[in-house]
Amino acid sequence: MDKVNKAAFTEALRSRTKQMALRTIRLFQRLPKTDEARIIGKQLLRSATSVGANYRAVCRARSKAEHYAKLCICVEETDETLYWLELLTEAGIFPEAKLATLHQDFSEVLAILTAARKTASAQ
């Protein structure tokens, strides 16, 4: 991938992870006002917003080692976000149909970040 395409890809992923965080914030605001929903919702909010924040850090890494470490954090936080989304559904707190698109987006980003991590570890 040349520099122009890499820069465009990086910016698109930064924007996408930020938009996903914003969608998660709106989801959190719509959760039922129960203890379970509040506890799981806060965990979801932390991990989902962490994905975008840490991806920004990946883009600013000062070394290959720091780049790889931040990518690892992104992968972990994205996977954790998927876990909380699944719990919301499986616990009957929020309808699966209303979470499907967000779940799909986080799954796609997880695949992208996992591939990027594999590429980074090979270098």
C-alpha cells in the first residue's frame, strides 16, 4: 500500500472508530435504567470509546514497539466491546436487532485490527 492509500485508510479507520464510539454513547443513553444495564453499559462505554482513542495513539506511535503495543490494546478493547454487546442481548437487556449493526461494525474493525497486528508483528 502506498503512502497516499495508507493515509486515507488510516483516516477512514480513525473516523470509523470515532463514529462507532458516538453510536455506543447514544446506545448507552437508551439503555433501561436498571442496575444490570447501567453496569454493563458503563463497561461497554469504556471499551468502545477506548478503541478509537487507542487507535489514535497507534497513529501517533513513536516506535514500532509502541505501534504494536497500542494495536494489541485496540484488539483487546474491540473484542471486549463485542463481549458487552453480546451480554446486553443474551441477558435480555436490549434487543439483538437494535445492536446488530453496531456488533457487525465492531466485528469488522476487529478483523482489520487483528490483521494489522499480525502484519506489525511480522516486521
